Amino acid sequence: MTSGQQEPEEVKVVEEEEREEPRRKRKSLKRRISDAIVALVGEEAARHLINAEVEILKAFRAMVDERIRQAERAREKLQKIEVS
């Protein structure tokens, strides 16, 4: 090299620089849909919709339970008839 010019300095890459940014975990489809619903109708309305879903599931469960009780009563009647 000529006088007055310096040789380029060697740069060492340290461990922190080698690390890439950690990848963000993608939101699940359910979470993205929930976020979209909240954005469309608002948080309070979304809560009401969730509560309504729970109530519908409870109603289905009550209907299934009633059908089970009816089937059990019918079975008991048949057993009494068979024994007689």
C-alpha cells in the first residue's frame, strides 16, 4: 500500500450479530378470525356472541340429557313389562 492509505480493518462478527431475529409465532386461524370479528363488531358485541355460543351449546347439552333420560325411562318400562 502507498503511504497515507491504511489497510482495511478486519471486522470480527460476534455471536449477537450472527443471530437472526427470532421468528414470530404465527397466529392461529381461530385467533385471526376472532381478531377480525372484534374489529368488525367491537369487543362488547364479540363477547355477547361468545356468550350466545356458550348458551347454544348448553341448550344442546340439555336436549341430549333429556333424550337420555327419556331413553332410560323407556328402557325401565320395557324391563318391567318383560319381568311381568
